[in-house]
Amino acid sequence: MKTTTILRRACLSLLLLMGMAVNVSAADYPLYVCGVPITDANRQNLSQMLTMMGYLKSGTVEFDGKRTITLRNVQMEFHGTNVDNLLGAAVFVNATMDPSGDGALPGIDDLTFVVEGDNKITGGTNAGACVFLANMSDRVVFKGSGKLDVSFLRTSTVSTVESQNYGIEAMGNVSFLSGEYKFNCSDLGIFCNEGNIFFGGGDVTFMGGMAAVSYEGDESTEPPVLSPFAKYNLINAVQLVSEGGEERLADASGNVLKSVRVIEQDNYIYLYVGGTQVTRQNKDDVLGDGGSVTFDGKTLTLTDASIGTWNQYDVDAFSVDDYGTVNGMENMQVKLVGENTTSGDGWHLYRGTKIYGDPYISKRPNATMASLKAVGRWSHQFIDNLTVSECSLDLESQLGSCLSGYTEDAFRVEASGSEGILHVNNAYVKAHCQRQQNGYYPMAKLVVDASEGCDVLCPAGYSGDNVQYFWDGSVIIGNCGETYPLSVCGIQLCEGNIPYLNEGLRSLLWLTEGSVSFDPDAKTLTLDDANLNYSVYNGDKQVGVIMNLDKEDESAIDGLNIVLNGDNHISFTNAACGIFSLGEMNISNNGTLTITGDDEDETSGIRGDAKVTCTGGNYAVSYVMQGLNGDEVVINSGNYDLNASYAGLGVGRSDSHPMPQLTLGPGMTITKPVAYYWRPNGATYYITDEDHNVAPHVVIGRPVATQVTNAAAEQTAPTWSTLGGQRIGEPTHKGVYLKNGKKVVVK
């Protein structure tokens, strides 16, 4: 084995042995810069410290305390601190300098270098590497919009130990995602031990006196391989050749390459839409069918698009190679214009993705938001730090987890049981999973950051700090303020969403016409020519389209008013009823209300567990098990056609009220069945026909003849009022009055 490998291993061994001799107890992070351990105490002044030590000539070096080092117009010169402390052999060391335990020296996984502006780092004899990564399971990532030029060349400085000059020495994986890089070193541009070099972006050049790129392999394992994205390309006919126990990158003739440049090809981009790879040729019309899918290198724009694939993700910007290296298109943006649908195996996105709508006009009256409805057979996997902003995102998974994320600390491909960070900014986010025979598929646990003003939607049911779960396995995320025990189509009303209620209902396709409004001070819900069509996923029979109930604490609005204006329709599938109230409820005004169920068991048109009072209007209920059912029912006026599969009308009774709790206003009567009786059943009386069978069809109103007679009488009867306009009966005292609007003297 050549001196290169021996010295490299000797350096690593000395690092392990001497780690305890270095003052690392104060280090909060497994990270060293120019031999200095980085702590919470010094990371805020890192640039000043490096400047005082003479290493940083200009620019700034910043560490965010998590995993990101930012180099901004840096000019650094580092020749090593001293030969007795090998922590000073590299500018950046990402490792735990404690050899206790199993010998692993884990660093910060996905330690990320962000380059901004022009950066240059130079080193000499005692500076062995620019970046040193000691743990095979960790990864270093390079990205940014700037440049980084690393020059580690031997100088004439005399030293008792001659470090090997490498640009990067890594025991794990190295990924380049964006930016421009050049590593020019006396020995190796980059050395990887059982790791992979992954090119996802950027312009990268390696130069070394011995070789540009080198891997270490052994007889028991296959050597690692270079893993470029399809979008990037090395020179043609590259191969690995063995030299001194290491694998070196060589050309087709076996000549070791001392300079390698990885540049972007013109043809390929690692992004698949509907199973079609996005290329420079098709990026302006990826699918070439109805709607539009375009990509400009950063933003994927869907305009009224419909994407459907089989056994493939609808949008795939994520990759795990044969060696388990996770990569993808980081910080990609997805722009939604109009209404978009997908129906494949979900979406597979990398970290930092943002989904947003254009234009954002949801706060304008009668406006709609750009939307995406995605029905996936398997799952929608969004790796950590997904942002949804200013749009409507409705996700359904038929066979798996409906919303998945990943932690910053580890990448887990499993669809369930994972965590992620979801940022929601003035957006509607709804997710629902199909239920297995023995229960729900597990939904991924989400850590939600709603600090940017997510105040749109809150559902009924269980609520956490910022995440609320539907009873049917769905979730809508929002910040609501004060919440009221009243929901419309599963959306629990609160201070935050009342102003945007109609936009939310329309964007989720539950309100197709008209409007719904709520005045919490007046306890009044108003329907104006509203058409509500609600489908409850997984068939939870405890859900109503309009529901005066907070299931979590069994609270309700006592004295809720529902006002009907114009022609209103309520229809539902897999729900319990059209309107349900745990507290007293008043339905009034002269509009119409048509309620249509799905003809399933245990359904009702209107149900109240307290007093229900109806005044005015026209009502028609059908395709339910019970038309109108209440603990006490008062019908003052109006017309009611209650057509059910079992009972048109049911009212309560108790020991204190042994008779049916039904009150009809003047002139109101049950017109069908004309001959009817009451049948007790537990705590409820039902209308029966003359054969004492429960009547599924019950009609309540005024007989036609009575209505005509009353109308004629009202037209011929004079109206009297005082000169001040106050209505009175026919006067019995002398004076001047108004009769039918004209002055009349009564003597």
C-alpha cells in the first residue's frame, strides 16, 4: 500500500488517540474550524475570532447552530496550527473527538456548506484537508449561488510531519447540489472511504497531483462508485482502477485522471412529472396534453393540469441510490395556477420545497384560491421543511399515509411514524387517509410551524397546538383564535376562519353555490342560496353537514339561529345528518331548504337533542332514515315534506312529558298521513298511519283550502292605524284614523 494511505490512516489514528488530549469538553458541536472547537458561546463571533487568529482575511464564516456553515466572500489562509495537535490538520473537521464507545466518531449529518459570493481557501504543508468527515454514516453537502476555490498545495515550510493535501477527506458521502467549486491539491482533490460522491448540481472541478478522485476499497466489499445525477455528466468512459489499495478515477485507457470536471449536461434534469422526465427540450410543456406543466430550473408550474400515472409518483424530485444516499431537488418551488388534480402514487419531494398559489386573491370577496387536489394510491411524502403558502392543498391517500415528513436528524423512507416540519402560511391544507378494515392507516406525526399567519381553517374534533385531526382521519391545519362549537362541512368555526369561510368551503368543493356566514354575537348562521355537498371520508356517522356540537367537550351554542335566504340545498354522503344541534335551535325565514342524504342507516335530515323551532320557509327532506327528529319540536309556520326510509317525524317524550313534544302553530296541521296516530318507541314518539305503521312520509303545513280562505280574508279585511302610523284594530272611539292608508273620520 502506498505512503498516501499509510499516512492518511496514521493521521486518523492519531486523531482518535489524541482526541482526549484536546480540550473538547466545552464543544457543543462535533465541529472544529481551524482547530477551534465550535460552541454556542463562540459561534456568534466566529468570523471575528478567525480574523483575530489571522486565518480569515476578509468575508464572514457563520454557523447556524444546526447544520449549516455559510461562507460569504471568504478569503482564508490556513497552514495548520501545530504538528502536535492534529485537529489543526484540516480547516473544517466534522467529527466527535472522543474515541470511547464503539469507535464511531459521528459528526453533524448533512453538514451543509452554503457558498455566497467569491470564496477562496488556501493551505499548505501542515494543513491536510479543507474538509474532514470522520463518520461513514454522515454526509457533507455543498450548495449555494456562489463560488469556492480551494487550493491546498505544499509550500517550502519545513515540518516534521507532512500532511497529505486533500480538498475533502470523507469517511462518508459528499453531495454537490449547486454552486461552483474548484479543489486544487498537491495529492488528492477528494478522497472518500466507503462513501459516495453525488452530483445533484453545480460546476465542480477536482485536481490532484496523485489523482483527482480516490476511493478506498478492500477485498471484502465492492468499491464505492461515483453517483452523478442524470442531469450532470463526467467525461466519457470514466472507470475505477486499483492503485495501492485505493480506487482511482481513470480514463478509458486506465490512465489515472489528475483533473476531473463535472458539468451540467444540456439534456436532463432530475425531475419526473407523471412518469415523464423533465428535459430542456420539454420543460416548456412537459406532458404535452391538457393544461400546462412547465419548469424553469427552479419552479415547477402547474396550470389547470391533470396528472395521472400508474405505479409512479405524480411528481418525483427525490432519490435514494443503491448505497442509501438520499438526494433530491432541494428548495424547489411548485406554483399552482387555477385548479389542478393528480391521481397517481402521490408526490415525492425533497427538503425545502414550497407549494404556493398564484394569484393569491383569497382575501378578496367571492374569490377563489389556486388549488391542488391529489389522490394518491400510496402516500404523499414531503421531506422536512415543506411550506404551503397562499393556496388550497387537498391530499387523499387510498392505501397509505396521506401526509408524511422527515426529521432534520435522519432520513426515513417509511411512510408512517415519521416526523417533519410543515410551514403553513395563509393556506388550506387538508389530508385524509382511507381506513383499513381494522382501523386507520397511521398518519405521520407532523411538527407544524404556523407562525406566519395561518389563520384559515380549523376542523371539528381533537385539536393540538397547531394541528387538528378530523374524526374521519383527516387533518386541516390552521390557527383560529377563539373556537366556536359549530362546524360547517367539518370546518369548525373560529375567529380566524369566519371571514374566509366561503372561500375555504369553495376551495374544498363543499360549497358550489351561494354563501354561508356566521355572526357569533347574534348566534346566527345564515344560508344565502347555499348549495352544500359534503362527503365524509371513512363513513363517520357522527358528523353532520351543519353541526352545533364540539365533540371534544360536548359543548354547543344554546339558542343557535339558522336563517334561510333564497333557495338552499344540503346533501351528504357517509355523514349522520344534514343539520344537527345538541343545544336549542331555531330555523327561520322565508327561504327554502332541501336536504338529501345517501339513504344509509342512522341518518337524519334535521336532528336536535334539544328543542327545535321552525318558523316560515319550505322544507323538503329525502334519502334519510328519519326526516325530522327532535327532543321537542315546534313548527310555527311553513311547509314541510319529510320523506324518509323509516320515519318522517319523531319527537321526544319523557316521564314528565308523556305526550309527544310537538307544537303546531295556528292553522298548521299534519296533512299526510291524514289519519295518523302516535307510536311510542323508547324516548321518542313517531307518526303512524291508520294501520299503526310508522309513516316514512309526513307532510306538515296549512290545508290548501284554509290557505286560500285566509288569503282572501286578508285581502278584503281593512287595515286601521293611527295618524302616526301605529296599527290598531277597528276603532271604537271617535277620531281621525287611517283606513287602508286613507284618512277616515269615525263619529
